[in-house]
Amino acid sequence: MSDDGSQFVKQAQETNRSMGEAMRGLAGTQLKIMQQLAGVQREQFQQALEAARNQMQLIGQKREPQEFASTQADLVRQYGQKYADSVTKAVGIVSQALEEYGEQLKKSKNAATDEVQQAADTTTRGSKETADSPKSSGKSSAADSTKYSGKSAAADSTKSSGKSS
């Protein structure tokens, strides 16, 4: 039975270890995604600063309304495309992250299912062994009773007949 107990402890430790690995894997993926998205956000911020700087230069350089409007439209088109590209990049990062999360969760689920099955098999095997042992059946033999009382059957029969040795 101690083998079953130690095996159960080993399985519990293995389950705990695999759950820890799964959590570290998810946290690692999350950190990587946050870093990538922060990079996209930094690029967008730099583009916004650049667009504001170009807008200020435009105001200082162009005096004719038509020329100003034309240059302004070019800036909107240029930075609008850059913004759309960065949003597409961010969506790609999130999409990739969802795939990675899905793969990690599938691995974790499969590992957990296997470990639960192993634990159930160990528990079932231990229950059968316990049920099959004579000590748990509630029946005791004459040898068991003399072993626990510390007396022999012959000594008991001598006492009950009134003879002493």
C-alpha cells in the first residue's frame, strides 16, 4: 500500500509540475505578445509625432489654400496607410497569440487527461488490493487471534479445563 501512496504522491507532484509548466508557457506567450504589441504601439506613437511635425512644417511652408489642402491630403494618405499597416500588424500578433494559446491549452488538456487517468488507475488498483487483503475483510483466523493475544491455543485450552502447567 505504501507503494501506491508513494506512486500517488509522485503522480500528484508530476501533475503539479506539468500545471506549473503550462502556466509558465502561457505567461511566456503573454509576455512575448505584450512586448510585440508595445513595439507596435511605440511605432504608432512615433508615426503620430512625425505626422504632427510634418503638419507643423506644412503650416509654416504653404501659404496658398489649394497647395496646403493638396499637401495635407498627401499627409493624411501617407500616415493613414502607415496606421492601417500597424493595425494589421497588431491583428496578426493577436491572431498568432490565439493560435499559440490554443496549442498550449490543447497540450495542457491532453497532459492533464493522461495524468488524471493514471491517478484513477492507481486509485482503482489500490482499492482492489485493499479490498482483497484479509485484514480489511473483517474476518480473522485463529492464527491471527493468537498472534495478537500473545497466547497459544494450547495455553487457552489448559486454562479453560482448570489444569495448570
